[in-house]
Amino acid sequence: MAEHRWAPPEHQDVPIYAAESLPLDRVGSPEPVDPPQPVTVHGLRFEQIGVLAEVKAFAVARSDVAVFVEIAWQGRLQRAWVPRDTVTVRALKARR
């Protein structure tokens, strides 16, 4: 318990479950995606929790076999190389 009644509550740190990434030797010759493209990654595996059906991300590089995606999951930026056939392009909603 906090020493003073106006102290903020104490919360334990949330564990970070990292997305599994392809080994760099399987990526090939990547090229940057500029500007980053909104994508959905299907079947992305995370350590300790398993596979998530769909994860929204941004593609920042790609090769013939893989896409390098940036994911904002659990409130933290994560990056992973994922197989190209698990990625589909998505459209962002227009701002008002």
C-alpha cells in the first residue's frame, strides 16, 4: 500500500509476449516500403499465448518471401518478419 492516500495505485508490469519472427537467413533481399502500408497479419504466433487469428500492423519492408511488420500490441511496438502469404493489405478509415 502507498505511504500516502493520494499516491497512485501500484500495478505490476504487464509481461511482453513477443511475436515470433522468421530467421534472417530465410528473408531474402528486402526492400523498404515507403510510406509504411497498413496490413493484417493472419495467424501470427506469440510466445506463451499461441496464435492470434488477425493482427493489424504496418508493413515497413518486404522481400519475395517475407514482410517486415511493425505491430503495436500490448501498448508496445514490436517488429517481426512474417511469411508473405500470411499478410493482406487493409485500408485505413478516412478521418473526419
